[in-house]
Amino acid sequence: MKLRSDSFQACSRRAGLIVTAGFSLAVWGVAGWIVGCAPPPPLEEEATVVEVEQPALSKSERDSIIAVYRSFAYERWKNCDWETARKHFNTVRIHDLEHQHNIYRTWADCFIRSELMDSALFAYEEGVRYFPDDHYLHNSLAIMYRNSGRLDEAIEQQKEAVRLETEKTEYLRALADLYEAVEDWDTAIETYKRLAVLLPDDPDVNRRLTDIIRTYRAPEEYLRAMREAVEKFPDDPVRRFDYASALLDQGQNSEAAKEFGQYIKMRPTDPEGSRCLARALQNLGLFTKALDALDVVIELEPGSLPDILDAGRIYLKLGNWVKARKVARTALKLDSNNGPAWVLMGDIYYKAADEASGDSPRYDDKLVFVIAYGLYGEAMNSSDPQARSDGERHRRILSGGELVPSKEERFMHMRQVRPTGGAYGWINEDWPEVKYIDKFLKGLDKK
């Protein structure tokens, strides 16, 4: 075969072009235009191939053809002429009997750009057969298998890509995803552990690892894995917070409190640390210390109604009715329609009367229950569905349990309109909720 010397020299200068750029694999193409004597791949673009016996070419002649057509192919590929590039790459493929030139990355990309999926698959499969040490080809073939649902084959190709590039994190991520897809949780965990070593500060990797362990392993193993992460990275506040939260969720409140204490030292301005510490301390019955933790939260977030009400509930548990009421009133000043605050107000009077009355409520006790009855009515009028439900339930308990005065009891105590006795010395008759007693008693008088 004779070629024009000027064309040959011009093209030969481009023959050494090496393509290393990564290509988008979102859409996969297929096999291209096949000419010559080699068996063609599956075709989506049909061509009539006529087998013509030609004289054998020498290696030097084939090398000359390869050099020219490689240069042509890459030039056409750079100019986005995918069809012509595919033809030129196939010419190189036919004459490269020794498989010295890895054209498969770029050849497959031409099919991808042309949306010829089967041909791209053929190119990648042939590529890994002749160039088994090309990690990119293995990874690309894995993606194609995954997209077509051939997950077991995808895993094998992805494993090869990882074997060739052991520290390429995107390959390990893809392999971990594949193991999750086939629900091979043990191997997925091991893969995420390898990835976590390479990406120790990646929160998504560590979170996914702990989530899988928590879901598919025993809680003890989950906690042990998190503890080991904290021991390995003692200065990482995120790992310590996650570990403390896991301890809290598993009911290990004492250990959780210790870890949250360490976290607060690391991030003293994060209210979530003190908030969680308060929860752990409440679970341990250390209410005074829990209040101290909530004071820190409220100082950092002055308008946080949930934390304000949480402090009020602790005062309620301690039997400090005055402070509990003060906290509830503070919440209502911030939001007069806050249903949980109205429930808390009702709970204060309900619990105070319940503790003072014992098994036999007196008329004084029933007047205090009336105050609670009115406050639960306010909760029923709020926009909070849980508060409305709580208010209605407590009202049924009070009326059904005969804890509020009957018409007959009212007749026997016409002159008594406020609770008396040492147990109720903390109640101020001028407080607005106390005046509900008058409204309730007038209702009895009208019956």
C-alpha cells in the first residue's frame, strides 16, 4: 500500500496523541461502524459488509496505517465528529493485531456521544479483554452493567478497578453502593471502612457506615464501631456527638452524659450538646443538673420555646409550682397560642391538687382542679393537635372522675370561691387563670 508522503508525515505527527481525560458515563453508547475483515460487534447502525480477500500486509505497513488513522480518529473526536472518528478507530482496531494501542476509552466515548449503547458495551468488553490493567475501562464497564441491572457482573468489574487503583475513592464508593444494592451488608461495611480510612473527615461516608452497622448489626457492635472511631479521632467533635447520641438512644444515659460533656468542651456554642446533655441527665433523675444544662441552651437560644417548656416540666417534676408556672407564662408571652404551654399550665394545677388531696379530694382541692380544667380548655383551642388532644383527655378525666365541684357541692359551699389551706398558699388570687373558677361556678349556678 502506498500513501502520499506529505499526508502520511502530517498525520504521523499526531499519532502519539494519548487521551487521558475522563468521560461522562451517564448515557452509554454502543458499537460503531465496523469495516474490514474482523468480525463486527453488534450493530445499531447497519452497514453492508462485503468480505473481500486482500493480500496480507506487513507489520510496517499496518503500523503506518495505524499511525495515520489514529491521528485522524483523535482529531475527529476532538472536533465532535463522532461518526467519522468511530470509523477511523475501527480501522486502527482491525490492523492492530498485536493489541498495542488502547483506543477503547475514546472509541467507546464516540458511541456514548452517539447514544449507541450496545456498541459502547462491546467496546468496553473488548477493551478489558485486551487491556486488563486499564482501571478506567473496568470502572466504565461496571457502570454499564449496573445501569442494565447486571449487578453481579458490575461488582466483578468494579472490584478489578479497585484492585488496580486501591486509593481511588470514587471507585470504592461505587463498589460500596453495589454491595448495598445486592444487600451484601458485611462486604459493604468492610468497603466503607476502607473508604473511611481514605476519607476520615467525610461525614457522609462515616454516617453511612454507622447507619448500616446500626441497621444490620447488633447495637453492641454499632456502639463499639462508633467508640473506636472516637478513640481514633479524639479531636473530632462530630464523631463524639454521634457516639453520645447513639448511647443516649440505647439508654446508656450515664455514658452519654460523659460524652456530651466532652463534646460541649469542644463546641461550647452549639446548643445541641447541652440540650442532649439535659435529656440524659433527666433520664438519670438529675433534674437540677438538667436545669443547669437547659439554662445554657436558653442562653444560647433565648427564644427556643421547646427548651423553655422543657425547663418548666423539670420544675413540675421537682414540685416547684411557682417556678414551673413562671416558665410557662414566659412561653405564653412569646406565643399566646402555644398549646404545650397551656398544657403545662394545666398540669401544674392538676399535679398540685392531686398531691395535696390524696385519695379523698376536698372542696378546696376541687377548686384547684377547676383551674386546671380551664387551662386545658385553652389548650383545646390552640393550633397544636397534640396539645388539643391532651387538653380534651385531661378534661374528660377531671369531669369523669368527679374531681371538679358538682352543683350540690357548690350549693353546700356558696361562700367559698377560692382554694384555701397551706398547700395552696403559692396561688395568687389575682392570677388570670385563677379567675376561671368564677366562670365555672356561675355555670353551675345556672343549671
